[in-house]
Amino acid sequence: MTDSIASRPLRQRAINAALGRIPFDRLLVNARVIDMVTGEIREADVGITGNMIASVHPRGKFRQAENVDDLSGNYLSPGLIDTHVHIESSHLPPEKYAEIVVAQGTTTVFWDPHELANVLGVAGVQYAVQSSRHLPLRVICAAPSSVPSTPGLEMSGADFRGQEMQTMLSWPEIAGVAEVMDMYGVLNGSERMLEILEAGLNSGKLIEGHARGLKDEQLQAYLAAGVTSDHELTSAEDALEKLRAGLTLQIRGSHPYLLPDIATALLALPHLSSQITLCTDDVPPDHLLEKGGLIALIKLLISYGLRAEDVLRMATFNAAIRMQRADLGLIAAGRTADIIAFDSLENLHPRAVYVGGTCVARQGKLLFTPAAASGVVPPRDTLRLPPLNAGDFRLKIPGLNNGKARLRNIKGARFTQWSEVTVAVRNGAAEIPEGFSLIWVQHRHGRHDATPKMALLEGWGELRGAIATSYSHDSHNLVVIGRDPADMVVAANQLIASGGGMALSQHGKLLANIDMPIAGMLSDLPATELAKQFKNLRELSALIADWEPPYRVFKAIEGTCLACNAGPHLTDLGLTDGGLREIVNPVLEIWPEETEHEQNHPA
């Protein structure tokens, strides 16, 4: 969708239509308007001229229109606005993503394409912008600040500093700086982050936050740097502290286990702030189709006691305020005619969706298939790796052929901790202890020698096969978890051959895979087929791993290398400590095995 300021002739036509001098282009009659300003539900008709709302007036006041839509019994809401999303997590290109979410009522998204940018650099952001044009979905992009998210601890396909940010922020399609994940750099005044923040502040555009785990003086310092929002909520108290500090909250649907407590905390406040918005962040393709994107989050929050009118306001008017878009978020004269007709406030089933005054969806289905942007070539061939062999998946211990070694290891999923274990070493490689598995990461962007890195995983159980992905936040290197090198090499080589995606293997054979050849993260498949394959792969993964919600879940595979978070994480550069910002040696101590000669002839 291309935004433009309404022309003078269009404004004049709208004025004349609102005064009853000429017909409206479209008239929506007999519905109830959800007033996002007052909280009222009013019986009113809506007159549309071009892509604008020209009038919201009492029922039956005007009848002249080129098209009259009778929406008896429906409730009218502004189009939903998703204030923070990574479209890449749907593994769909923008036109296929739009086909799904617009039919659900989402008409605007704020896309942080930092997954693409971490693979392709500025060219990835250009692809995001260009491939999003002329869609029924308004795609507003942010300039990724997290390329990579943790400089010095990982290496992605590019490095963004002040110059890259200035370039992207100069584009009209870019509305701000995307989530600032390098919290350590902000709080410690790294030159890179100072450049990035300065570029954002000088542009006058938004600066999005990623304040995971920050509180007290650290949170205050993070805001003082210029950040104005956050979606990384870890608890109800965390959400309240950030709201009190002045941040715009972006309550996200990708961590549903937090929602009941957050809803309860919000209900206890004297009033619901206009600085509460909603976002999806990351939604896989099957969930997007079966449960919905933003609409699923809205329904969940309502089920936890919040009024439908209040939640819809968060997703519309509050979001428009956050996005600094006075043309969106309200059913009022002069605003863009993005409107949803819901069947009821209980079901919130979108009977019809209007984008710019045109009905584009009915009964949850888009009325046409959006075309891919003309002349835009999807980026492929981004896994720059030769085929691997099983020996590449042996955890080698330098300086030790046979004996024992005490190793640092990663304990837990999502919220990781340091632990230690003593292992037997045979022929230069560690034997994986009972109850442990292995994580393996290899750089895939061709920017260094790509020596594989490995570490022991505790708290994931003994994996009965291997899981591989080239979609791994945020540097998107090739990641494999498993125990048996024979399984791990099969899954890894499948992704190298297909240009990326996800794969499962067991007993030395491929169990399932999804090809994602576009940047190693997006699929060519129709959305329904991709969703089917993704759901199948997730379900089959239970043959390999014993999942334990809410943290040890299939989704955790994609975030297991997030070195910007506290605790240990493995990246393409080694075993890292996110809190100390160090790459650490996993080998703490070694004990060579005594030979028979040494045993018979002690010194």
C-alpha cells in the first residue's frame, strides 16, 4: 500500500459529500461504530470518499452513494495496527503474509526486518521495502539497529553503524529505528550505539526498544538514551515499571503465558494509558493461519478480563498515536478508511475488511490474491557452506587425546545459566554425558573461516535425533542440536543443499524438512502448504525432544543463540556470556589419561 497525503480535489469532494452536496463513493449503513475516543458504541453510518472517511453521521441521514453496504448488526472498528512484527518469522514473503493478516483485520504493520538485514545487510531492508509495495496491507518499516544484535559475540552477514542508519532513515518508508537490542552498548556508551542513537534522534523518527531484564537505574538510563517503547516484557511487574517509566508498552502475543498476569495488573490501574499498544513480534505460519495474528492476541486479552472496547483501542487508536499517524486508528472524518466490520464484540469475527475505502476481504477471506512486487527478485543462495561430514560434529578437546575434561556448559532454555560437567575424552573428542545434548553453530555468511562451534546443552534432555535451522535469531547462522553426529550431519546437509530452512533427522535419516530458500528464512510455498509442513515438522519434533512449556518449546530452537540476553549462549564465534560480554573458553581443566608405561613406572 502506498500512502499519500489526500489531494486537494479529494479533500474538496469529501467536504461536499459530508455536506450532502454530492454522493459518497461508498456508504456503510446500519452498523454500530466503536468510538475509540469516548469508549461508546454508537449507531452511525460512515460515508467514504476515495480512500478517506468523509463523514460519520446519524443513521439514515444520507442515502446518496455510488455503493451502499448494509452492515446491519455489525460493529465497526478501525483497522488493526501491529506495532512490532518480524514478518520473517511467518516464513512467508510479504504478499503471502498480507493475504492472511488483512483478512483477519490487520491493515497496518510496523515491520522490523532485522532478520533479513542480518543476512543481507542494507539490501535486505531494501528488499523488505520494495516487496511490500502495492499490497492491501500498509507496511511501515523500521531501520534495523541490531545487525548484529551483539557485536563482538557473534557475526552475521553485515554490520550496521551510524552511516547505514542515516541512509535507511532517509527513506520515506522508514519510520524509525528498530528495536535496540544492544542494551549493554547503550548503557556503556559504545561508539557504535552512540552513532545509531544519534542518527535516530536527528531523524526525528521513532526509536524502538528491547529492554529485556532492565530495571531501576538501568531502565532509566536506557530511556535517557532516547528509546521510547518496549515489547520485551517478562512479568506483570516488569510491564508496570516500564509503563510508569514512560515507555509505550507493546504487549506481544508471542509469549502468551505472561498475558493473564499482565491483564490483571492493567485492570488494577486507575485508568488504561494510551501508551499501551499490541504487537505480534513472531508468529509461525501455522499459528498465523489457525489462530490468527493480532486478532488472536486481542481475543486472549479479552478472555482475561479486559473489555473488548479497551483492547481494540490499544490495537487501533493507541497504536496510531505511537506510530505518529494522525490519519489512522479512528473512524472519524478525515482519517483513512481502514475499517473492520465485526459480527460481535464476543466473537470478533471480521465479516468485512475495508482498506482505503475498498472492501478487500469478506468472512475471513481476501477477495483477491496479492501479487509479488514487480521487478523485485527474492534473495537466494545465502548459505555459503560446503557439505559437512559426521566428524564436524564431534566435540573436540584441544590438547587432549584421551582422559577427562571439565567443561562449562549451557543449562536451561530461554533463561540460560552456566553449569559445569566432567566428561570422558576419547580420541580427542568428548563423550556426551547422560542427560546432555550438543548444540552446534557454524557461520554461514562467508565473512570468516566458519569453524564450527560446539557446546554441551543441559536441561534439554537426551535428544533422540537432530534439529537444524538456518533461521536463528538474530545472526541466522546454521544451528543444529542433537547427540549423534550421524543425525546432525544429515539435518545440516539438507539445509545446505536446499538453501536454508528447518530439518529433522533420526537414525541417520531425514525425518522432515521445510525448504526456505529466500535468504534461508522465507518459503516459496503457498501459505496453506507451508503451514501444513511447519505444523507437521513441529509435531514430529516431539519424537526427538521432550518439550516442557513454557520455555523448552519448539520455538526456543530459533532463539537459542540470542547472545544479547544474559547467560551463556553459543554463537558462530564461540561460547558467550551475554552479561559479561565475553567469549569464554569452555574447557576449564583437562586430565590426560595415564599410559600403561606411566602406570608401571611412576615418576
